[in-house]
Amino acid sequence: MSDTHAQTVAFVRETEIPQSPPPALEAGAVKWVRENLFSGIFNTVLTLLALYVVVRFAIFVFPWFYNGVWEASSRKECLDILREAGKGTGACFAVLVDRWDHLVFGFKYPQDGYWRILLAFLLLIVAAGPALFSSLPRRMLLFTAFYPFLAFWLVWGGSLWLPLTILGLIIATMLVFRLISSQIPVNIRQIVSGVIGVICGAGLAYLLFIGAQELVFIANSVGTEGMIAPIAYGVFWIMAIFAFVFCVPMGIFVGYAIYNSYEDGGLVSIVASLLFGYLAFVYLLSPIWMALNSIIPIELQAVASRDMGGFMLNMLLGTICVSLSIPLGILLALGRQSPMPLIKGVCVVFIEFIRGVPLITLLFVANVMLAYFLPPESNFDLILRVIIMITLFSSAYIAEVIRGGLAALPKGQYEAADSLGLDYGQATRLIILPQALKISIPGIVNVAVGLFKDTTLVSIISMFDLVGMIRGPIQNSTEWTSVYWEVYGFGAMLFFVVCYSISQYSQWLERQLNTSHH
Amino acid sequence: MTTLADPHKESFRLSMLLNDTRYRSLTFQFIALVAIIATMAFIGGNLVRNLAEAGLNISYDFLGAQAGYDINQRPISYDSQDTHGRAAMVGLLNTLIVAFLGCITATIIGVVAGVLRLSPNWLVRKIMAFYVEIFRNVPVLIWILIIFSIMINAAPAPNAFRGDEPTASMWLFDSIAVTNRGVYLPKPVWGAGSLLVVGVFIASIIGIFLFRRYARKQLFDHGKLIPTFWPSVALFFIPVILAQLVLGTPVSLEYPALKGFNFRGGITILGSLIALWFALSIYTGAFIAENVRAGILAVSKGQTEAAGALGLRPGRIMNLVVLPQALRVIIPPLISQYLNITKNSSLAIAVGYMDLTGTLGGITLLQTGRAIESVLLLMLFYLIISLSISFFMNIYNNTMKLQER
């Protein structure tokens, strides 16, 4: 067989021929274009359509942007300049130059105080750094803890000693906790526990007694006329009787419980430090900071909350409400997971109620309703009421995200914590939350971005945030009426920069935290 | 006789309420109950005192009082002589209208954008990513205001349609007028015998369903593929048109016409409704697009490849194999997007669309000064809407779920 083959084949190639280059249509840019843009009739049509849209958009936007007038004192002047230059379309960016301060800081913040806001913003980046990037030195977290007090002073002004004294009292309270929980011998702690138990028990009984009186007062003013009123009347009376019956037993029980915890010191140290903190804030705060301030006055011009405005207000509301609502959200999520029906029920009702209504109705509550629910002599200003309501709002959403994280943890983690003999607090703090929070980070960031965008809603209850500033003072002014693309575009850009970078950070963090090995 | 296995009969001690896990949860709940009652006492007492100080009381009588303000979009008959209660109902219907329209268009936009974000076409993919990122990262209020401003400033005023040389003209054989006050559409006029036309229309729709079911049965039982698309289209149009012709056009159209300073006749779609509708759909569409993309990516690649191996074309792979499976992942987040649209529709107040927030929480609140009652009622309405949407969507979700053995 092989013989005949050898005879018939005249030529056998002995060397390998060099590889020929791929066909021109299958290589480099041409291949990429063919595969990605023109791989079929449908795709080609789609590409041409998309190109058409892009080109039309560019033709529309570029001259407008390029011809933009940056220096003018009114829209009319802008149009005159454009007409003289013989340009058909053009943006009037002069409004941004003219009203820059208003857009960023609002129109009431003192002009010589702008550096304070900028400094607070720069320091915010420094303070947020260690919380956001774990590669930064852990010691920087000290600054993060200190930052809220500094930022409060920078933004609201007044004496530096006020936030410093608050900080000092908080540290003192924590020291009291440390002291009672570990440092002092048991027999002294027994005496301390007894004293604190008596104080707290008596105080609680007294509070409940007042509460019972208050409930009777409410019931009587509700009256029994109409359809709903008798039910409310009955409910309030039942609650009043409940409070009245239990005021003394509750006082005795709580007092005893505090006294009884002297051995391990857990409860008594918490209660004692809270008591100390409360008394210190009521009786020590103002004398101390005023005394310190009279010795070494360090003051900035005080700015009232209602003078905050512009994009600064959005940033303020966003940062404050997000940072306040994360701890609250964690508590709500844990409450919703709790096996205790009453606590679970309260959390479920709260979360579902908040998630069922639009934020704007909660802002209405802050605007017109909340004042009725607070003591007549208290005067919370609007911004504080808005902060309260937005915080409640976002905490409900964050609670749902964290609940998802808690539910995603394998049951073995809970059981392992139990088998190690950890109690609920330790298990939650050391085992459950670190893992659940890690899973929930992308969701929390989503809520934070959504919340930051929602801060523009305060413009509807006539606060002058960025949008309120544009809709109010700028578009209602004689010079800049009917300028809208430029200002709204600027606002959109500011929000885009912040929100997009946060979401990019979240994606980066997700990759960093992905420690599971698939 | 006691044995070792018997548990100790412990006498009850007070400290067991705190230290014994059997009783501790009861103790905590009791303390929580007391705390709740104390809070109620605090809030209620403040409320009663503040109201007494301001000389107010809680009463819903204002709902029966004459409203005295006009509403620019009235799905049910309403004029300024009607009550605040009826005004709130009109507002509620307006909220439902914009939420319903928004949900439909947002779903369409979202599904198209989400599918196109995974398109093999690089340019389309990038444009869709651009769209999603731009719209997701800017507040919806800014979008509503931008689109409303464009509506007002870019669309021609009604008097631009006037005169011998009008600067603006109507569309589609002078039937649609786009002005800065709104869009005017022809309105159907129901003449005598129109009931019959409607009956024919409903019958033809039922016919389409029956036909499609028959075709499906033929396909499954006998393997015969009967074309369904063009017969359905024919069934949809032809009987109605025939009925119209035979009965002498009982259903006619009333065209909008320029009278005085504005268009009269036809259906008016307010500029504020269009701005709100469009802004809500395009904003929420960006979120839905992301959900759709995630849902499609969640379907394993083997499904696409298997469908391809069976010889299905890309369009049919998407429609018959990938999307039905992706739907299970997409629907739960889609429900919360629908809820978001409903809740965000309350931003209507920024553009003067008279929804529930604009009537009950806006003018009624300001006119009557009944802040607490109005806001509570407003929240109650939204709560009912939200809860019923999630209730029905959850039922739908359960029917769509994978039936596991």
C-alpha cells in the first residue's frame, strides 16, 4: 500500500509553511467593527439609527454649549450678545456665574463664611476616608469620630466650646460606664447599684404616674361623641389604668433589676452612665461651655438653620440623615427579626407604614404636623424637623436592606454563635452583624444615593435647596426668568457627579469584599 | 420519690424575669409595652394641649364643605361648588391615572433598554448604559421640572396655530395639536348604535384569544404551525370597521379646534400630566432596565445555547426561552418600582398637576387649615394604594413562580 503511495506522490512538503495573516476583514479594527456594529441586517440598521441619534444630539448640543455666554447680567443681555455675534443658539451660562453663590450656598449664608462650608466639605472627605477605604490607617477613625462636632461648629458657627463640651461629656459618660462595669470592687458597686436602683425606680414610677394622668386627660378631651371617639376614649382609659396600676410595680421591678445586676455590672453600668449623661447635659453643659468660652473665646459667626440653602443644604441633609439612619435601620431590622411578637409587630408596622407613603407626605408632617406632637415650649426649627422625618424615612428602607442581609446568613452562623455560649448581644455584635452588613452594603449605598436625590423634595415645602433656589429666587428674578436648561443642567450635573461616584465606589467595594472563593 | 432525671422545682424569684431566658422575652415586651404607652401619653398629651392652645379640634367635617377651587383635570364630574371630599376623590383618580400610565410606559422603556444593554451592538450598548446612568443618578424632581420646562418653552402657544400663516400646525390630518398648554386629541363621540360597535370589538378580541388557543392546540396536538400574527391583526380591525360602515359610523371623532384663545373639543392631555408621566416613566425605566438586565444575566448561558442548538433565531430565543425565565427574577423588583412610581407621582405638586397631594394635601389643606386631618388622610390613601398594589402584584408573582415539586 505504502509502496504505491510513494510512487504516485511526486512531491511531499518537508517544511512547515509560514502562517498566513488572517483575512483583512477578520482582523483588527475592521473585525471589531464588523462583529460589534455590522454583524447582520438588523444590527446594521440599529447601528445607523444609533449613529443618527448621537449625531443629531451632538449637532444640537455642541453649538449650544460651545457658543455659551459666560459673562452677562441678564438673559436679555445673553441673547443680545449671541445675536451680535451672529450665533443661532447658545447657552447662557452667565446665570451660573452670576448666581453661583446662591446655587451652592443659598442666599442667606454669610458670604465671608463660605470658607467654613468648603473646609467642612474637604474635612468630610478626610473623615469619610477611613470609613470607606480599609487600607487607610485605622487611627484616622479618631478624626472621623471627632468630625461631626467640628462640622457642626463650622457650619452652624457659634462657640467652638459648645461642641467640644458635648464631646467631653460624651467621653465622660463612657468613662462612667467603664468605671462601673469593671473597675470598682463589688461591694462598692452594690451600694452604687442600690442608690441608682432607688433613683431610677422612683423616677420611673413617677413618670408612669404622670403618664396615667396624661392619658386620662387625653381620654376626657377626646370625649365620647361620634363614631371613633368612644373607642379612642376606651383605649386611652385602659392604657391609663394600665399605667396607673403598674407604675409602682414597674418602679420596684426596674429598681430591683438594676440593684440585682451589681455582680456582673451590665445593666447598672448602662443605666448609671445614661443617668449621668442626662444629668450632665441638663445641668453641666451650658455652665461649662460658657465658662470656657469666657476664658478663651473661640467663636464663629452663628448661622441659623433657616439660612442654609443651595446644594450645601442637600449635602447637609444627605450626610446627616444617612449617617443617622444606619444605626436606626440596624435596630429596626433586628427588631423585625426578633422572636418577641410585640417588638416585631411595632417594627413591622413602622417599616411598612413608612415604605407605603411618599416622602413628600412625611415632609408635610414635618412642615405642618410635627409641631403639634411636641411640647408647646419646644421650638424645633424646620430643618431639624425635616432631618427627623427624612431619617425615619430612610431608616425604614435601610432596615429592609439589612433584613435581607440577616436573612441571607446561613442558619449555621446563628447556631455556631449559640454553641460558643455567646449571648444575644455578643452574637449579634461579633458574628451576625459584621457578615450581614457586608452583604447589605450595596443595598445601603443604593438607599443612600436615593435618599440624597430625595433631599431635593424639601424644595416643595419651600426650603431653598438647590432645586428650591432655582425654582424660587433665580427663575422668579427679572433677569433670569425662563432660563432653565442651564440651571437644571447644572443641578443635574452636581447630583450626577456625587451619585455616580458613590455607586462606582459601591461596585468597587463589592469586589473588594467578595472574600468567598467560588 | 425523686430521681436524678427530675428537674429541680425552682421557686420563682424576681431575678428570673431578667436572667432566665424563659421569662426574659416577656419582661422585655412588657417594658416595651409600657414604653409605647408612655410615648402615646406624651404625644397625645402634647397634641391635645397644642390644639387647645390654638383653639382647634380634630374633625373631618371639612370634607363635606364646599371646596371652592377648580381642578384642571376631572376624570369624574367636578366643579368648584363640590365638596372637599369630592375634590380629594378627583385627586385620587388623577394619581391613579398618572401612576397607571407611568407603570406601563416605564415597563416598556425598561424592558427595551434592558435588553438593548445586552445587545451585541457596541454602540447601542453604550448608549443604553449612558441613558441608564444619566437618569438613575439625577433626582426625579429635576427631570420632571426639566421636561415640564421644555413642554412650556419649546411647544408652540395655541395662538401660533392661528392666522393665515400659522407658525405651528397640527399633526395627523389636523387631529392632534401639541401646544404648551397640553396635547389635544380627537375624542370619540358615542352616537346611537355605538353599543353594537363596542360589542363587535369585544367579540373580536375574544375571537382573537380563541383563535390563538386553537392554533396552539393544533401545534401541540398535530404539530401544525398556524400563523397567528396577521390573522389576529385582521380580526382586530376588520369586524369593527365593517360594523362602523354598516351601521353608518355611530362612533365618530370630535376633533379639537381653535376657538378663542385655546383649543376646544376633543380630549385634553395637560402639559403637566405629560411632563410628569414622561419624566416618571423615563426615570423609572432606567431602574427597570437594570432589573431586566440582571434578570437576563441570571438565566444561565446554557439555556441560550440550547435554544440556539434547537435552531431558534436570536429574537425567538429572547422571547421564548430567556425572558420567561428572567421574569421570575425581574418581577419582585418590578413591583417595588411600580410602588416607587405611585409614590413619586406625588411630585405632581411641583408642576401643578392636581393629584391627591395637590388637592387634599395642597389646596384643601391650605384653605381649611386642617393640617393634621388632611395629612393623615393623605397618608392613609397612599398607604391603601401601595398596599393594594403590592398585594395584587404578589399574587401575580406567586402564579409566576417556578412550580417546584
